[in-house]
Amino acid sequence: MEYKFDNFKAGMRADLRDNSKRLDGAYPLGINVRSRSNTLFSVPNPADITDNRWVNVQGQAAMGAIHIVIADGYAWVRDYSDVDQDSYTRLYGYHLSADVEEVFTVTVPLSVLAYTRKLKVAGDKAGGINYVDQIPQLRNGFYSEQGGGLPCVIVQDGINKPMLIHQDIITDGQFVCRAAKDYKHWTPENPEYVPIGYQMLYVGKKLYIVGRSPRPHEDGRLIFHSVSGRPLDFMVVVDEDGNKLSEEDDGGARVVAHAVDFDRITALAAIPNNVNNFLVCTLKQSWLVVPNYEMTLFGEPTFRDDIYIGPVGAVTQYSISPVNGDIAIIGQRGIRSFNATAQSKIQSSSVPLAAQVHTLFGQREGNEETNIIQETGASIWYNDYTLFAVDTIYGHGVLVYDNVPTAEAPSGRYVSLDMFPEISNTGEFTTTTPTIRDRIHSFVHVQSPTVSRLFAVTHCSQVLEMFASDTYTPAIYAGDFAREKEEQQQKAKRVTMMFMFLDRETTVELTILNDTRKSYTGSRILPANATPTSVYQCLPFGPCTDTSDKVAVFNVEDSERSQRVGCWIRWNSYAEVSTIDIYTDDEDNIPFDTKAQVYS
């Protein structure tokens, strides 16, 4: 009997207890692989770039090609577009607490509408705002002594004045940092006031901050909002002369704040294809907040029409990402998604996005099924994939969702569980519980016309550049394969694997499983391709090379007879798997492509 496994476009389907019932083109488990081109190609492990000067890594941010790491309260920057920079530089202008476990960051654009704001009618809070006098310093490109209107990164530790990180426009464009101005230092001519808080979101030309409060029932539960177009100006409340009120309790950001729930807010997130609306999550629930520009206070929107999404909460600020036009949220019970555009028009509902891989989040023990509770999580959209850093039955890993549709998966599909030794220690065929060494706290994508790099910060203060090392540890479980009749048993006799694009000598390891029991192991060494020679430069292939496919052949000995046969395959290079053929019972004349190089 021959089982040919050469279609991978349905992706990874870890949703079956009996893997012999899998869909055509699906595989039960892929580790550190992608299948977009209908082959299985591997991705490299992350590179650990942690600087030995960092003790407590608290967060990170990106501004174009600039990667910013916050460690021990200080900002460290590196410009990845500058080939002469090979390390991070500490900024000394200001620092935050060295002891908090995490900080929150947001990148905001240039401030606009640089005119003084005045009430149209004295005492009429709902009567609108006039933009009157041009701020005097506007001609210099900024309206505070250093960066008040410039694009910058805002960093909050929830204790101290926020840190602002930006380029120094007065001198040579080097990055500097300073403390943001508070209520006391705001003036109509220098309209900068950023309150202390936690999570932040810039959307709809406004900056939203989950505010700090000395009152426990308010702390982490109120949402402050800036003046439209001016993310560093939270002085929404002004009088007819454009002045603030004398006391912050009367005219500060809290006066026009918004709240959605009793519990602390865990995340704010933008909504795909929506200009102004945004998502607010606690650990247990979520709301779609809709600013109302028809009913304003001091010329800024009110928030009266929140839409309840349901009992779908987010574990952290970094656990929400887009997925094919929807929003995906890592909650305590897994990953769910909802369509924000539809939510604003119809009754709210959400979908368990992890349904295709739900067995990775729980195990059946007798009559009970245990589910993993997510304590933290991180996600990001990257190269048309959505990455979810979550805990699984194998330890902490990165679930990879491919947003590119196929006929087999028109709305996208999971393709891999990326597992790395820097994060988890997962044994093979052992009764030992996987050890979680660390967890990913957040991702950021550093991107410019010449740079595209993905970074992860972990809870144990590692800084990793994802997919950047020279080490590969891919694996695939091909199976299970069963005869049509349940009483028929079979025995694996030979397994062949076609590999493409071998960039180095590659070791291929095969384990045969019979009804999930390990019965045979073997390995083969495939030599690297000789330096390929370009053979085409135009249609129909474009730039193309002679790749010299190689076939690893395993003549299986001493395997058991069983109803189901599966193959666990590992290799250690970039090489792509094109086909896997499994032959059972007594078929001796097994064909393979004679043009390929065979290693048995």
C-alpha cells in the first residue's frame, strides 16, 4: 500500500483525536515550517541579541528602522539601517523606574492643528471649539523646546512622568529622550500635557491612555483621550480664552475620561478598516468603543455607544492582532476572533479561532478534558502571517497563522507551531512534562524601505531577533494512515522523502509510529548541493537555478504491525520537503524519480 503525502495547502490541523481522519492536504503537527508554496520549508531559530548591560528588560518599540529597548528604566536605541552600528546606545536624558516588570509604549506621528483652542461660547462645554491663533513656535517645526509636536515614542511605567523618545531636530538628528510635560507646565503656546498611565493606543488622530489614578476603583479603568491631531496634548478642557483651569482635578484628562467596566483594562487595540472605533478589553470581556463626533465636549467626541463584544478578554496589551480583516484575541481560554465591522451593525459574536488546533490547548484524561489557562500572550501581523505566542501542551511556542487563502483553506489556516530551545524544553517520546523556560512578552516589527526585522522581548529579559540565527530545527508529523477496513493492519516497509534546495549537509531523522507507539528510528545524511548554476533568466521561470533534488530513502526494519502508521520527520537545514511517500506491507517494487539523487 502506498500513501503519498504531497499536498500541504490545508495547513496544520491539530483538531482530531484520530489523525487518520485528517483532511486532504492537512498535517497534524508542523514545527518551525511554512507551507505557502505547497512544500514544507523551514524557518531559522531566533538569534539571542540580549546585551549583557541589560538586567531587567521591560519593553520595546520601533520607529521605522530604529529598534528601542527599555531596560532598567533606560531607553536603548539601534538604527538597523546604519550598517556601521553594531550595538545599542543608551539615552541619558531621562529614565523611568528600573524595578517595574513591564512598560507600555506607543509610537505617535507629527502633531497637527497647531492653533490655540478656545470655547466658542463662554461656559458652553458642548458648544464647540474655535481654533484661533497660530502657535508661535510652529515655524520651527515643533512647539515645545524639544519635540512637543514631533513624531516620538511614548513610554509609560505607570509611576513616573512618561518618557518621550524622538530625534533631536536642533542638532544632528540623533535620538534623545526627556520627560513629558504635565498639567502644571501646559500653556496655550506650549500645549503639551501627557498624563501618567499604562496601555496606550493612537487611532483616529487621537491618543488614548489607560490612566493612573490615586483612587483604587479608578486606577487602570479610565481611558484618557488627547486633543484630535495632537497626541501629546491632553488639555481637552479649555475656557473661552484658551486657558486651562487652575486645578488638574477640575480640568485634567480625568474630567472627560471614559470607562467600560469594573475590572482593570488589559488592552486597547485598533480595528481594521475603521478610522475611529477601537477595542477595549479586560481580562474577561471586550467592548467596541465608538466615538460620537455629533455630541462633543470641548470640541472632542463623547463615548456613549459602546458595543459589548462578549465574554472574550485579552490577557495583555500585546495579545491582539488582525487576522484576515478580523481581530484575533488571546484570552485565558485560547484564541478567538470577531469581525469588528459587522459588530457595529449587528449583534456581537466571536469565533474560536483556535478550533483548528484546539488539541494543542488541552488534553483528555479519562472522562475529563483539561484546558491550558493562558497567563500571558503576544501576537503580531508579520509578512501576511499572524503569530501567536501562547502556552501549549508542548510548552510555550508561537502558533503561526497564514492569512494567504488557498482553495483548501479560503479564510487562512495554521501552518506551524514554532518551538525554540530559548523558550521551552520539549522532549520527544518522553513522559516528562515540557519545561517552559521563558515566555514571549511582546513582538515589534522594525521596518523601513531597506529593513525588515522582527524582535521579541521575553518575560525573563531576553531580546530575540526572530528567524535570524543559522540554526534550523524543523519537524513534521505525517500521518496517520489507515486502511479502509478497521480490522486490516499494516506494517511500514519503506519511507521516501524528496528534499529541495539543500543549502548545507542535512541530517534527516525518521521515527515510525504504530498506533502512536514508537517502533523504528533511523537517520540519513544528504550532502549539500554543489554551487548552483543559473540556467534561466527570463520566461517562464525568471531567475532560476538547478536545485538537484535529493531523496532520503528509509528501508524500515523491525517496525510493528498496526492499524495506523505515522511518520515523525526532523531535519536540520533550510531544505524544503516536496513529497513524502510511505509504503506498507510487502510491496517490493517501489518507484521513485530516477533523476533525483538517492541516499539510503
